[in-house]
Amino acid sequence: MKVLWFSVSPSLYSSNGTNQGLGWIASLERIIRKCDDIELGIAFEHKDDLFSVKKKGVTYYPMNVFKHKKDIKRREYHVDIEEKLLIPRCLKVIDDFKPDVIHVFGSEWCFGLVQEHTSIPVVIHMQGCMPPYENAMFPPGYSWQEEHDAIPFWNILWKRKHSLWKKRSEERATREERILHGCKYFMGRTEWDNAITRLYAPHSVYYKCWEALRPQFSHCTRQWQPHVDRKKFVLLSPGPSPLKGMDVVLKTAKLLLKWTDIDFEWRIYGATREQLERHQRKWNIDSDTCQITCLGTLDEMQVAKELLDCDLYVHLAYIDNSPNAVCEAMCLGVPIITTNVGGIPSLIENDKTGVLVPANEPWMTAYSIVRLFNNTSKMMEFGKQAHDVAVVRHNEKNIQSSLCDVYSSIISNR
């Protein structure tokens, strides 16, 4: 069968044949390449000015449609230009490859709109979802207006950009609802993304298929072990957005310093020092006092090293579907504390494979950290249980089999 992917990632297009330094879609391509009965095509945006190129049995379509400055500029603030320029190119790719099924990664991108222009079945692989993300974008204490007012009054251009970005985000959410409502087939992993698709498209078909992880985690033979007689390291990957819970991290750190005698250090990756300082100023919390170290952006080998060296992994997002950071920590057997939001309860079973805490609850988070640090055997138990679940969940043969079954089912029901 011929399967065409539409992805925001170029996958293995520019790699040397491995997915070292690339994401989970590249891992999935590496798995699907082993299927003799699947001919794969992958379309993605890229600066290469080619229509198609075939490498190692995969046909790649690097789509370079935003060549003029005015189009690039308009795209920064409006989504309509994507449908005008990118979708026609996608339809040319479909006409050239002639797939039996089209696999779109993410409903939040414009690629899902191809379903309105073709009779070939389209399955959307759920990732995040803009409408609920928009709802949680500004947690308690934050607001769009506050961020807007914080821009100096004399910087009129930056204030206008900020307003346009807000409008573009709202346009993306509206477009995604249109894509979700019109879709007949979905693929996902969690009860949360299943609920989203049932709400917007109640008559659609939903398939369950777990995501592939980067080999550094899915193939890792070394497992986390407790570290004794040393300072405790709490690892986080909150990112710069308030939605990722940076404020809860700071509040939790402050509580631990004031009310406990734990000698610890927060180690954060995925956010810069400048982004951290913005949240510190908001909450009047000093990172040096809270013992926070920013590691910046890390590749998968560095992330794996940090995970194996930490004492606890904490993920405090206000909304998330199935964060790969949590799945990667589970694969390595790292004890985890994370928020009970979105699709995360489909990953972590409370008090069995980790600890679930309410969103925006630094007191409960601080207590959970203390409880685990005072119970090494419980940390080891959580880590082992998480590892055992994750290695089955992200087993490459299982994912390959599930994905092939999804494609076959969709084609047979066409």
C-alpha cells in the first residue's frame, strides 16, 4: 500500500540514515521503512527547491512555497495564506504520489485541510490541540493584556505584533476546529485526544497507536538508579511558555526552601535564562535563592544523561496530551511527578508508575517531592513500574504492527 505523510518535520530527509538529533517522526519513519508492504512518501516544508527526491525507498516532497517576503511576512500574523499557497502544493504532491491513504501529523497545522479536496482517506494523527491549549494559555496570574501592557508604550511596532500574534493564534484554533469537524479518521494515544475527536467529529473512527520514541530512550539498556549521599537534582523541561508551568516550578522551589531542609537543585532544559528571569520578575522569586540552573536546549544524548543523573523528573504543564519528555523519563525508569491534566493520566497511573498532582498546586507538588525523597524504595518502585509499562508501550514492533493495521483498516473501509 502507498502511504503519504504530511508533516512539519522533514523526518530523515536530511539525515545520514539515522534519526540522531531528530524527533519522534524520524523514529517512526525508521520503523516504517522496515515494512516491505508499505511504500512511503513524506511531504514537508523545506527550503530545497525540488518537487520530489527518492532516498532509500522513501519519496520525499520538500515543499518550498513561501518564497516572497510579503508572503512570509503575512504568514507571521495570518493563517489564510497557508491555505492559499501550501494546500495547492499538497494537492500536486497527492496527484503525483497517488497514495492509498494520507497520514497527517497534527490537527493544529494546515495539512488537515487536504481532506476537503480529495476522496483519498485522510487520517489525522493527534498531537496537541489548539482550542484547549488556548483555554489554558494564560494560567492564574497571567493574561494577554498584562503581557501586552508590559511592552514599553514607545514600542508601538512590538505592541502591534503582539496583537497580531494573538489574532493568528485564535485563527489557528478556529481552523483546527474546522479540520477536526471534517475528519473521518483519527489516530491517537490518550483518553484526552479521544475525547477531543469524539466531541468535534462524533461519527469518525478513532484508532489507538502509541508514538515512537528516539532510539536513545527506546533502545537504552542503562536504567535509572537512586543516588545517595549527595545533593538532590530535580530535572524539568517546562519550556518558556506560562502554559508549561514555570510559575508552579518557582513557587514549589520557594516552598521547599522555606519549609524543608532538602539540599536540592532544579535543573531546567528547554528554556533560556532570559525566559526564566521573565517568570521570576513576575513572581518576585530569585533563581539563585531557589537554586535553579538553566541547561538550555539539549540533544537526546544530553537529555538522557541528565535524566539518568537526576533524582526526580517533574513535569508541571497546565495542559498537555502525551508529552514525549514524560515518556522518555519513563523509559529510563526515572521516578516522575506530573500534573493530572490532558492526556497525562493515560501515561502515568497515580501512585503506581508515578505521582499525579493537580495543576497549579505547588503545595501538593512540594509535599510529593518530599515524600519521594524520604522513600528511596518507593522511587525505585515507581521507576521500575514506569519502565516496564513504557518499554511495551513504545516497542517498535508493536507500533509498526498497530500502524500497519490502521492503514489496512482505513483502506478496506474506503
